[in-house]
Amino acid sequence: MFLNLNKKNMLRKIYVGLLLTFLTTKLVVFSLNHV
């Protein structure tokens, strides 16, 4: 039970991290294109 919850938390952290990386990359590319 606890292990399963921990795994879910880890997956969520990885997902959020990937999402943030993707968003920041998009933002950087967007600002570079508009300079």
C-alpha cells in the first residue's frame, strides 16, 4: 500500500518535471523566435 503510494508520487514528480521542462523549452524557443 505504502510502496504503491510512493511509486505514484514518484511518477507524478517525474511527470511534473517533464511538463515543466517542456513548457520552459517552448517558452525559450518562442521568445527566441520573436527577438
